[in-house]
Amino acid sequence: MPGLRPLTLVAALLLAGSATAQLVPEELVVESLPEKLPPHWVWVNDVAFFNMSDGRAYLIDADTGRFMGMVSGGYSHLKLGIDRRGDRFVVPGTYYSRGTRGERTDVLTFYATKNLEPGSEIILPPKKYSGLPFVGTSNLTDDGRFMIIYNFTPEQSVTVADLERKALVGEFETPGCALIYPVGPRRFMMQCGDGSMQLANLTADGRVTLGGVSKPLWDLDNPATERAVRISESRWMFFTFDSDVIVVDGSGDQPKVVEKWSLVGPKPDGWRLGGLQPSAYHAATGTLYAVMHQGGRETRKDPGQQVWVFDVRTRKKIRQIDLASPATSIAVSEDAKPLLYAAQFGVPSLHVYDALNGQKLRSIDQLGQTLTYIQPAPVGQ
Amino acid sequence: MNRLDRIAERLARQAARGISRRGLLARLGGLAAAASVPALPVARAQAQTPKQQPGEKGDPSSCDYWRYCAIDGFLCSCCGGSVSTCPPGTEPSPITWVGTCRNPVDGKDYVISYNDCCGKAACGRCICNRNEGDTPIYQPQGANDLNWCLGTQSGVVYNCSTAVVLGAAS
């Protein structure tokens, strides 16, 4: 405005400013969340493999792609113990007094969904399993009363914590057997080194007594992995190195194989289940989602870019979802309009698909470092 | 009992004889393997690199290196150590998982002990995951998804992984 004198310029600016409302002072507050997890919210765990003392979990609204919050999980973070009511969860953590050295403390921390603030604690024996998280490394009983955590020192045991009394119940030896697969209100199965499975029962106050042991349930040359999926209150679906399906029921005196079939059929053409959390089950429709790739046995942990969808009742492949990018972990929301969640260890993104038609809906990027176990919101309680 | 089990059992028996944490290992019933870790925990730096033997070739800082057929983690060869030494200031794990890898130079299979080095944060270099003969974690003697910084004074904090030749597999 070369023709304006300075005073005129100031007046013009003042007039222009008065045309919009002046910003008001703000107050800094902390966000709050719903009391219960909505059906399309999902927790994504990150073991932070490059910085393992800094494990964490991220809470994502998959309908909007918004990052809603997070919790810190300590060293070698496993996964959350999410109560079926969706309003609370516990986090088993390992901490050292000087970060990476000093005195070790294992602790179970209580959280409410509505504020994600750390609450009460239960100090645990400093023996919590350290390694990649799997579905069986820790689990709540279905009613949320007890948290059961697998220990490996390399002695094998489980720790039980009573979430109602907010107290440690104790540590119980499980020699030769590993992991926790709940099969009833006060019962779980474990996988043993010889291919058998062990039953364990909890007393009313949470003490563990070992129950019946099966004969070996799979060939150790083609063993079932620890990357299993629960398909009913008493049944778990296990997958062997060669993608055979073995369904084990834990409702009887000892674990029993009730179904055997194959994801890849008699002519697999190299197709194989792979990943860290390679399958997901949608209970309302009896639908299995399986991450598949082509490769030899040594690729059984590798990512896949196809998701094969099976009707578990007929054991037939009913459709296929071609992922936009490879995945090592998948999960499916529990509601009637299910979303498929997919992530790859080492790639900081969660991808969201329509689980029914396979259409990619959105991605959440800049999400952590080494994503592991995906935990959809519980639905129905 | 397959070959790997026999090897693990033999190693566990050796360990039960040689390591003071005898009760702990004996309870595993042959599941844990203990490597004899020569010259550890302290090896002089000038003697450190590359720690290869005359009868082998390849790049120990590459994931393709023959000894790494069942490894999972950060290669100590990229972290101040080597295939058979831990980086300065870390502590070798006395127990670990084992794999059986074929040396391309002589065509023989060797038992490799993947001892973790512990007590410092993850090195973060040369991440490598190969799963030839790897077992599920309920068969821990051959499982690489476990953190094997166990039985150490410094706790479970994992720094990197070695690949120590224990002997011929046959």
C-alpha cells in the first residue's frame, strides 16, 4: 500500500481486527473418555522392541482414525487385561529402579477406561514372562475376577491376582507347561513341551490346582504354535506349522481334540498361516480370519498380505481380503458390523478394513514402533 | 525324541554339572540348554573381531550369516561384541536357546547357542529374525520369541544376541 501514510495504515489494521472476535483465554484441562469402550475402539500394543523398557498400548477410535490415548506398560510389555465390561483393565508391568538396572518390580496396575489414570496396584513376583506377547501369555478369567500371568525364569509357573480383593493370590508351579488358555469361569489349559495339554482349575479364592493332562495332541514335527484363537467358552483353535487346524476342548477331565482340518487343503501350493497374531475369530458369525502367505516352514512368523476368511462350521473358505500392506497381527471387532484391524511388526501403522467386504477404510499412521497384539473392544456386556 | 531334543538334553546335563544354578536347571527336565561361553564374561577388545574360525566364511554383521539360522534379535557383531563375545559392560546369559545350522564351507551341521547379552538397553542395530528349526515358546529350548536374559545378575534387560558354536550336531 505505497500510497498510504503510516497513521492511515495503523487505522486500517485496527478496523480490520475489529471485524473478527478476539480470542479468549483458555483453560488447560485433561480429556476424558466414555465409561465403556465403544465397539469400534481398539487397543494396539507396542512391545517397543528397540526401547523395551518403554512398552505401551495405544487406544484408537477405528471409526474416525483418532488416537484417543495410551498407557505405559514397562519392560517387555505384553498385553492389557481388558475386563469384558469394557470399563476397566489391568496392565502387568516390569520395571527396574534405575530404568534398565537396579531392583526389579513386577506390578499389576488398575486402570479405568474413562480416564486412563493408573490406579491401585498389586505387586507381583518378579518373574513375569519376558518376550513377544501372545494370546496366552496373560489372561483374565471371563468374569474379570482373576488375572493369570505366565512366568518363565526359566522355571515355569503362573501368578494369580485377585482383582476384586486387589491382592496377590500367589504363584503356582506348572512344570513343563506354558501359557494360559481360559476354558471356563475358573479353568484354563496350558501347552506342554511334549505336545500335550494340561488343565488347571482355580479355587473360589483363586488358588491353582493342576488337573488332567492329555496325551500329546499334535506331532512335534508339525506342532501347534502358541498363536491360537479362542472360538467358544471351552474351545481354542490351534494352528500347526503347516496350517492344520486343531480345535481343543477343555470342558472335560482332560483337554481333548474335537476337530482337525486344514486351512490350505491337500494342495497348499506353499500357502501358510503366518505372523504374530495371525488369526481372528468373529464369534457372532462363526467366521475365522487368517493371514496367509506363501513360503516354507521357516516363514511361519512372516507377514502375509491375504486374509482368508472361513466359515468355521463348514470349514470352507468363503472369501478373501487382499490387504493393502502386509500384516503380522490381525483382529476383528466383535459387533455386527465388524472391522478388520491389521498391523505389521516394525511398521508404525494400524490399518482398518470393512471385515465383510474387505474395503480399506483408513490407516492410523505414526503409531509407535513395533506393534504386537491388537485387542478390540469387548461387546455385549 | 528328535535330534534337537537329544542335543538339548545333553547340553542341559552338561549345564547341571557345570553351573551352580543346578536346581533351577534340573527342574527344566532337559528343556534349557546352557552354552559354555569361552573367555566370557570379559574378553579383550583387540581379540574381539571378527571371532570367526578358519573353517567358516561370511559377514557376521549380516543376517544371512550361516550361524544365524534361528536367531531373533540384534546381532552382537554390530553392537560392540561378536558372534562369540558380548559387548563391553554387558552380561552373557548362562542359559539360552539353540539352533542347528549348516556351515556352507564344510557342509556340516553345527549346534549354535544364541546366548543373549544383557544389562543394557537394546542395541538396536542389525535386527535379524530367522526361524529355521525354531520351536513354539512352550518348547523353550529352541524358541527365539523368548527373552533369554535369564539367570543373570543384571536381570532381563536385553542388549543383543550372539551365535556361539557348541559343536558338530551329529
